[in-house]
Amino acid sequence: MSTNIVFIGLGNMGLPMAQNLVRAGHAVTGFDLVPASVQQFADGGGLVSDDQAAAIRAADIVITMLPASRHVLGAYLGNPLGETGILAQARPGTLLIDCSTISTEAARQVGRAAQDKGLPMLDAPVSGGTAGATNGTLTFMVGGEASALDAARPYLEIMGKAIFHAGGSGCGQTVKICNNMLLGILMIGTSEAIRLGVANGLDPKVVSDVMAKSSGRNWTLEVYNPCPGVAENVPASRGYTGGFGVDLMLKDLGLAVESALASGASVPLGALSRNLYSLHSKAGSGALDFSSIYQLLGEKA
């Protein structure tokens, strides 16, 4: 049975996620500030509208995939009086799913406001990159009530292959922050190891193949190799275009450091990784894929 869904945020991740819902037979109305993204969504069979508020009022489910905490807070809470925004426009009982990666506190703030209005809400950030979004193989890390997750599961399963209930509101964001901090650390470590091998005259593919079968084995090495020419169909093989941007990784590492300060946790490698990605971004690489940190660690670094 077709469900009426509003999907807000048709970027590199949101667009293929929304398209998978369309292919599954649901009526999905897409919104984005970039007209070309909306047009691409429409060309693939998605619905478009000039009246976002009316679309939200008619929706059974509203899904958001937005860049940062401030965008999510603005989208859901609207103006300071709460007179605009998704929470003011949605019908009672409308299921709300935010797939953005934001701070735990921002997720909990929106979750509390949604609960006050009788709107079930999940924070459900994802892992798997643009390939996972396109192929419908994302991992969802979900915070919120179990009953809301039960209602959302059929739709999440269209967009992903693994769904984990991390706990109450905000817990999905906490798990995602932990995961992406580790991802950033692993990418830097993998790049350093390959660079060390190359500096000593080794073929980077040989170094990668050996480590992939040894104790240094990890996802960035096997699936997302940062060295150009080692693997096909990864950002490194196409000039580090597409994929997960340096500035997005920098944002997530910043969230990890902020969370550590708030909770009293120690994240020395996370903080160092944030500093390295900050240097990389300031050098003009913010729009490149995060695996381009390999370039920062080159011979001239």
C-alpha cells in the first residue's frame, strides 16, 4: 500500500534515499533548496510541490536529511514562537524521522518538542555513504520509542539493510558520532600506513592487499581505499569527487569532541583527527571526499 511521504533534503544522501522510496511504490514529495536536486527527483518519478506546509499537513511520514543541527532545529521548530516548522504543520500522529547527523542535544530538543505535540519521532542517522544510499544498504542507528521504530521499520528497510535501536531520543545520534569519529581516525591511520609503505618503495596496492589480510584490516582499507589507483569505484579513483565530504567529516568530528567535553570522555585521537581535517579543509579541500586526507599526508606534509 502506498504511503504519503514528505522527504526534505535531496542532497547526495537524501536524493537516492527518497528515490528508493519512490521505486518501492510510495508517493514521495521532495523538497530541497537546490532546484536541480528537486528536478532530478521529479525526473525519477518523485512528486514536487511549491507548498511545503500543505504537503506536510497531508503527509503520513516526514523524513528529513539535512546538513547540521541548526538546519534540523529550524526545520522542525520554525520561528521562536513555534508557529512554523514541521511540528506546527504536521497532523497528530504523523511519523517524523530525522536522518541527519546532528548533536545529541539538538536531537533530544526536537524529540521533546515532538512528544509534547503528540508526534512520534526518531533520530535515525545513517552510515554507508552515497553507495549505500543508492543501493538501499544503509545502516540506520535509531533513537526514540520502540513503537515509533516499529512503524518506521518498513520504510527504513527500503533504504537500508541494517537497523539498530540504540535507545531513547538522541541515542541514535550518539552512536553515529562514535562511529564517524572512529571512521575519521581509521582513514587517517590507513592513509599514514600506505604512505609509509610508498615512501619505502612499496607498491600501494601490495601494501593494501597485505594489510587487508592482516591485523591492520579495516573498512577504509578494504572498501574505501584512499590511495589513487588501488581500488575502482571509490572517490580516490575519480579525483576524490563525490562521497562524504571533508567538511562533513570535520563537522562530525567536531560533534564528537563537543560530546566528549559535555560527558567528560577522553578522545585524544578524535581531537587530533578533527585538527587534521580542519587543516585539510582550510587548505581548500573541504568539498573533496574525506579520503583525500591521504593528500595532506603526502611527501610534502
